[in-house]
Amino acid sequence: MTDRYQVTGPEGEFEPGSGDQVLRHLVGIASPDDMGNLEQGLLAQRASLMCA
């Protein structure tokens, strides 16, 4: 990954224990796989609400 953009402050911080793979967030998930699963579930939930 390249440092194409200069990011300062909380937007550039990683979740502790994630090995600099997951950006810091309110949920506290450090695993990229767990974060992906959460995002996928939320997107599916959102899509089902939009189709209802």
C-alpha cells in the first residue's frame, strides 16, 4: 500500500491489535475478517430494508 495521501488525526489511526489493517472505529473490531463480515451483514440488512 502506498502513502498516496497524508492523513492526520483520528482518520489515520488504526485499531489496536489489527496490525495496521483496520482503521479505528467505534465498534472495536481488530480483525479484518470480522470487520468484513460485519460490513457485509449490515449491507445485506440495508438492502433488504430498501427492497421491502
